[in-house]
Amino acid sequence: MDIQLEPGDIDTAVPPSGPGCVECEATGGWWVHLRRCAACGHIGCCDTSPSQHASKHAAETTHPVIRSYEPGETWFYDFRTEQVFDGPELAPPESHPASQPVPGPEGRVPADWMDKVHR
């Protein structure tokens, strides 16, 4: 599969916005997995998470490419084509801290979290 990226889809110099989902942190929410906007570094929660902030960010900003922000995962995803692909190395850090639990953050994940995820 040949991915056609446009200028601005990926900025390798911009660092991530922090160790957790920007919106969940602001509202006291929680996430299953984290995703990093490849254009601006915004960290949002995945589509399995209750609030799905990464895809909302992509739709609101027209930043179509994300990268996993999980330790050991380096895949990119293009919302336009719904394709996963390999891409360039981004500014560090590459993921949230390995000590951060999944789902997270620690202390905010409800005991019945599996009943609250999108499948």
C-alpha cells in the first residue's frame, strides 16, 4: 500500500504535548491507549477509550495522521485512508512513560472500565 502524505501531515521536530490525553487530563477522564498527532504533537485517547479524543482532534484540526504513543509501538495511522503504515522517527519521547498503567492514568480508571470502552 502506497501512503500519499501531504506537506504538514508529519512534523518530526514537534514534541508530544505530555504524558497523557490532553482533554482527559483537563476533565479528570481516563483512557485505554494513547495516540500522538503527527502534525502538532497533541496526545489524545484512542477510539476504544470512552471519549475518543485523538480522532476528534484529527477531525477538528484536519491533522489526519496519528502515531501510537504506547511503549514499543511505532506505527502510524492515516484517518483519510484508514491505513496503518511505518513512518519517520518523531521528536522524543516516543511514548508515555512505561511506568504509566494501561488503561490510565493511575487512580482514575473505574473498576468496570471494560464495560465503558468502545469495541
